[in-house]
Amino acid sequence: MTTITDTFKLNNDVLMPKVGFGTWQTRPGKETYDAVSNALKAGYRFIDTAKAYQNEKSVGEALRDANVNREDVFVQTKLPGETKTYDQTMADFESSLSALDLDYVDSYIIHAPWPWNQMGANYDTQNRDVWRAMQDVYNSGRAKAIGVSNFNSHDLENLLTWDGLTVKPAVDQIQYYVGHTQSSIVKTAEAAGIVVQAYSPLATGGLLSDPTLERLADKYQVSLPQLALRFIIQNGVAPLPKARAMAHVEANTELDFEISSEDMTYMNQLSDDHGWHPVGD
């Protein structure tokens, strides 16, 4: 078994592959279809999309045409951050399931704790109403796990301390990469048994010319992206790299090496500001 098909056990005992394939900024149609098809051929068994990406239909088509059993692929999509009512949550979930042409998703998560044009605004009450709908989706069996994205510690605690909570979030997907590991959010998540997923694990390309990481990658005889992804996995976080060229898709699956504890400590102490940070510690 290779690293990308190793699994994390979520807090409801669902198994989630340790590495997912991201489709953010991947255009609907041929671009998404080819990227997801290549990922599945390369061995990925976790595909991440979102209603906001407008490519769910193309993801679904690639899944349908792939020579892979549905039950062997972990499919995750997201509720738009703008959706903040029970009824709209239910409607958007139905819309996503229809676009994907699936009977169920493996994970359904809230894309953000606020509408994107009101980043940082307080939607605590509305998020609880949305979570009530998410729990109903989960209890229907049409989402094997439910979770959140871009939730900071306050946003997580808002749900975790709510007396209407019957199903805890299983995952929190945040921007996470070498130098930007959002430690307080991770601690809050881990204390609640929530697995953290890392989007933009290469800082949207910002890490690719980092001389410090280049030297470390050379030491392990791997590429810088491989080093950066392995670092995330060894921190107990699930990276979601995205790539279009088959060579890059395949390279990102070759993560079966071990970073020493000394180098992990060093990398965990690095700090930089390559990425876009919608949430913070």
C-alpha cells in the first residue's frame, strides 16, 4: 500500500485517504475531466470539489468513466459559504449530488463560516442552523461524513459547544503548508477528534522556489513538492495537491519516504507568508 491510499480514520470511523486530489481553479469541462481522470489513473482515491468551483459535473463524469469502483473513491464536495439557512443547505446539497450524478458523497463540508464577500463576519447563529441541515444530510446516509472548511477555533467551538450538536464535524479543511501550519486551529480540531485537511499545500506555488526547502528536498532525493506534501502527512494532516500535467499528478503520489524528526522539527519552526490566508490562528 502506498501513502496516498493509506488512510486517516475519521471520528465516525469512516476511512479517508491521506492524500486528496484538489480541483480548485480547475475549469469545468475537459480541464477538470482530464485532471480527475489522470488522478484516478495515477492512484488517487480521494477527489475534492465544491459547488463554488462549478466543476462538479465534470468531476462526476470523470468518476463515471473511470475504471474504478465508486465505493473505492472518497468524494468530497462543499456547501457554498454564502448559504446560511437550513432550507438552502438542503437545496444546495441536492444540487451538488445531482451535478455529480452520485447517490452519496463521502464527505460534505461547509466551504466557509461566512459569505466570501463578508470574510471574518460573525455568522455563529446561521452556522448552527446550517449544521442542523448538515446533520440531517448525514443521518440520511447520503453523506458518509460532514465537516467544515476555513473554520478557525472560534468557529469550531461555536458548533462543538452547541446543545443541538449530534454529529461532530469530521474534518476542517484549511490553508496549510510549510511555514503556515495554523497551530491553534489544528490543536482545537485535534482535541475534538477532527482531522485537518490542507488546501494549497504548496502555497499555491509559492513554495516552489524556496531555497531552504530545495536543499532539504535534495537531501532526501525528492522534489520540493514531494517534501512539502510528506511534511504535511507526517504532521497528521491530509494534503490536497492539485495538478493538471500527468507527470506532476504522478510525482505527487510518490511520497513513500520519511522525513527525520530533526528535519520535521526544523520545518515546523519555519515561517513565511507565501499564501492567501482566509483564516488565522
